[in-house]
Amino acid sequence: MYKEILVPIAMDHGEHTPEVLEIARALRAEGGRITALSVIEAIPPYVSQYLPAGQEEKTRKEAREALLTLTGLDEDIHTKIVTGHPAAAILDYAQRHGTDCIIMASHRPGLQDYLLGSTAGRVVRHAACSVHVLR
């Protein structure tokens, strides 16, 4: 059983969220913590100057609301939004918060994933903790 479980959730692939959270609950030790994490990609400065004022804050707020909806407003699940490259942000968060298991969904790989690698693939290769991938 795991004390600190991280569940990265991609907003565009949220259809597997209930299954992933069910697995996290089953693997959580008594008194353990589940954190649902969503990563927002950073907007390059050369693009952000053309966005309306407050757009980044609005995007974070919308992402938080979507994440709360996907997790079912469940009080035993902590939610967190971070900014960065998805795989790097997941790995960094896991390391900084003492995560001992990452549970995440993965989509069916396309040609681009074979050439560049998917987020789940990068997390599996570089995580310092156990990783459970739901296909």
C-alpha cells in the first residue's frame, strides 16, 4: 500500500479518471493521500503578450474547476494545478512531495508517440517511485 499517490490527469483525456481514481483508492494505505494533478503548459512570452489581460489566471481557474468536476468533488482527493511540460512537471511534483506511487492513464500510442514518446512513457522511464499505467 502507498502513502502518497499522485494521479496526473490530462484534461483532454479525462474519460479514464474514475477508473484511475478507483485504482488509487484501492492501493492507498490507511491514512494515505491521493493528489489529482493537472499540468497546464506554459504560454511562451512571445504569445502571452497578445492574450487578453488575465487570460492565464482565467485558464488556471477553468482548469481547477474541470479537475474538481473530473474528481467528483471528492473530499478525500486533493487537487493541484501546476504549469510546465507535462512529464517534467509530474516528475518534479512527485519528487518534491515524496510520492511513492504515480497512477495514470495512457492513450493508445500513435506514430508521434513512437518517435517522441508519450507523457506516460517518460514518467515510467524517469520516475523514482512506482508507476501504475492504465491502458
